[in-house]
Amino acid sequence: MEEKPSKVSLKPSDRHGSDKESKESLYSDIRDLWTTATLSQSELNTPLSDVCGNFDAEGRSISHTRGWYGQGRRSLDEGDKASRKLRRSSSMEINEGKEDTASEIKAEKSSSTSSLDIAKHIPHRAYWAEQQNRLPLPLMELMENEALEVLTEALWSYRLGIGRDHLLTQELQQYIEGLKKRRSKKLYLIEKDTLGSGRPEPAQCHDRSPNPSLTPSE
Amino acid sequence: MRLKEGSFLWYLYLDKTYCLLSVRNVKALMEYFHLLDVHGKNTLNDVLFYHFLHHVTDLKKREINLVFDMLDWNAVGEIGFEQFYVLVCILLAHQNHLEERFMYRHSRTVFGLLDLEGDQKISPENFEMYRFLFNIQKQELKDLFCDFDITGDRRLNYQEFKLYTIVRINKLQKRKEKTENAEREKKSLLIKKMSHQVHAS
């Protein structure tokens, strides 16, 4: 028996609270957009600069687009870097075992450029709608913060379970330290860039203070 | 079972027809998984898995351990990305009240997860352990085995399970149609009333 297409109406109170009805209608719109959008792998691997006219060839954002997010200057660049990093990591996984696939994708890319132009509007709209209303930017920062919290809690379990001197415990500890260093380096570069350009710092940078729960006690 | 508001998973969503993540969401999820993959084995061990689930949901320790045992279908003590993806889809389906649709669309996968012994049948005890994942009430589970155990062996084979998912989604659609019809009738009555008032004035 085939399922009849039907609208799944989510009650706002069931999901995120009754005061978010406007967001709920956006959620359902975005889902409809994604369902109707037909994205091929080659189109997804197309750099953002080709999809959105607000980016230059290297994927650097143009200043007026930052108004899209309304939250500091990092978000768009970080979003680009995040998406490029994601593409890189996914393409690395492809290249590991299947070198032909990369050449196939390239061939597909060139042939699908014209279809991309035609189909640009639907996935383009869905993508930017999602950017604005669903996934927070910078996404990588949210993921890293959360991963850091999870791993710090896991470190305590490792220490209790297998001891401080175990190889796995030390590996986890080093990983956490590496993650923290990367994060603080990013913050430093952003602050340096912000101060250097003379633009006001984004609110989240001011609010960031070392979370005591994330600092492993020695 | 609720996802923690503001967590990374909380921002993801399933396509409501196919109950799957978009490719963009999958890419982000993959990145997240690799952040948690501390030991570089493309897997999460039980400790990492526990802390992840404990952090992003309100599940208890016993439930988290059950979920781990269910997903560790190769019994290697670790969860790979494939299993992680299935888990995230189940969590999001539950969060967004898409359990019926998810079970209907992915009945084979769900059946495979609940078939803990690997004998192509689901026992009531096993289903009882995991009904919290699919928002199935106790009485509903009893009725399920009563109504759909056609072979009478007190266990569900795949055909019986699939039939259950079809009937469940059918009931859901009928309920929704009823609600929509009721709302439409209300609106039309209201419009009629208003037009009468306008004519009267």
C-alpha cells in the first residue's frame, strides 16, 4: 500500500514551545523545499561561489551578505570554511578507496553545470532558507563546543575506569587539549582580524569565558 | 525521550516524506561524528557513546546501554557511523513525532534492530525493551501482538511487522484527515456566520 502524500503538521507546543509558531511554519516550508529539490552529488560538491552570486571565486564573502545572518562577521566565512572542510573530509573518504569516483564526479560536474543553472533556484532557495532559519552559524563552533563537553565528561569516566596512565586516557586527554588549542587559536585569529579591521566585535566573543566544567583538573 | 534544546542534533531535521536527513545535514553529522572519534577508528566505544547520548538526550543509563546493545549489531563493542546515523534518525523521528512514518518507511531497518536474536522474529520482551524509542505505549504493544501475530507463535515476523506499520500509518492519516475536515468545517461555518452578519447589517 502506497503512502498518500499528506502534510505532517507539527504542533508547536509539541516541539519547541508555543511561542515559536512562526518558526514552525518556516520549518515545514524548508522541509518541502528539500523534498522537492533534486540535488545531485556534483551539484552539492559545487563550491558555494558558484551557487550564490554573493561570493567571489575563492568563496570569500562580500560584506553586504553578512546582513543575512545578523550576527557578527564570522558566521558566513566560518560557514564557508565549515562547508569546505566538510566537502574536503567527505572527498577524502571517497578518495581513500575509489580514485575513479573522483574523476567521475569531475566529469559529472562539467556536464551538470548547465543543469545546475536551470535547477539553481530550488536548491538555492532551500539552502539559504536553511542557512537563515535552521542551522546556526558558526556551526563548527557549536559542534566543537558540544564535542568538547562530551569528551571532557568521557575523560572522567576513562580515568575512573582504566586509570590516568592508560594509553587511551592519555590519548583522549591529548585530543581534548588539541581541540581546545584549535578553538582558542581560531578565537585569537578572529579577534585579531576584528581589531585589525576596526569592526565591532561580535557579541558572542564578549560572552565567551572559560567554562570551568571544560577545564580538566590535574 | 527528548533532545536537549540547543544541542547540535536539535537543529537537524528529517525530510518528512522519507524520514531521512538531507545530504548537507549528513555531512555536518559526519563532521560531528569525527569530532567524537577520539581514537581515530571511525567508531565510538561504549563510554564515548554513553556520554554523547547522556549529553544530548534525557535518556537514563539503562536506556542508553540498551540502545548501544541494539546498535552494536556486530557485537564489536563499538558504533560506526552507519549505526550512528540510524540512531540520529530515530531520535529526530521521535522528537518530531514522525515515529509512525519512520517505522513505515524504514520497516526493514527497524525490524532488523529489534530482531536481537537474529532469527527474523521479534519477541514481545524485546519489543517492550525498545518501545520508548518509537513512542509505543504498553497497551498498544499488547494490542499489536494480539492483532498482528497472525502465525500465532507469539512473535512477529517481518510481514506481520510490516502490516502493523502500514495499519499504524493508515490510522495516523485518517486521524489527520478527520482533524483537517473538522477545522475546514469550522472555518466554513465561521465564514457563513460572518457573511450573514454583513448582510444583516
